[in-house]
Amino acid sequence: EGEGGGGGREIKRNEGKFCTTKPFLISEFSTTVLPAKIGELYTGLQVKVQQEASENSVLISALPYEEGCAPVRVDNLCRKTLIIFSQSNNEERFHQLPPSQTQLYTWDDPMGPRGLSWRVLE
């Protein structure tokens, strides 16, 4: 329901709370998971962008995050190695994955390239 600060988007939820997300493209018809913040809670939000039958309008559906809908799962199967990864071309935000751990991931920049860069630390 309008633009939030910092180029993000705010979506008003039924409970009257706002959910803030990163900007996303509405010119590409797809479903993606956006990182979202509701109050102090970090979560995910499924966003489906599709063209209406009339082809003159776009329908944007916001759905709660459901298990299994994250676009990427990173498994660190090493016993002593830390994996550090980020979205390609996004050097601002890195994620650390300790040994023998799994992490679900969605794009920090939904409008950026959809690829991962990573390195390991022993």
C-alpha cells in the first residue's frame, strides 16, 4: 500500500501491521520470496506477479512464507569449514554458514542477478 523509506515497499497486512520488503520488479511475471520485516520479526513473503487476462493490468499477490518455497538452500556438509556467501554482485551483505549446517536463502536484492558468490574459511 505505498512506498516505504529507502526504496522499499510496505504492504499492509490484515492485522494492521506493515510488512517492509526490498523493491521488486513488476515487469517480470514470476513468483519469488522476499526478505521481509514485520515489526522486529524478520521473515519471508511470497510475492506472485502475473498479468491479468485483459493484458492491461498486473496482479500482485502477497502470500505468507511457507516451508519449502525459498529459492535457494545452501548445505555445508564440511566438518571444519565455514562457508561465506552472498548474492552475486552484492558485496554489501554476506551470510555465514557454519560446518554441518543448512540455510534457506532468498535474494537480498530481488532486482539483482540471481546467482551466489562464495568462499570458504578453514
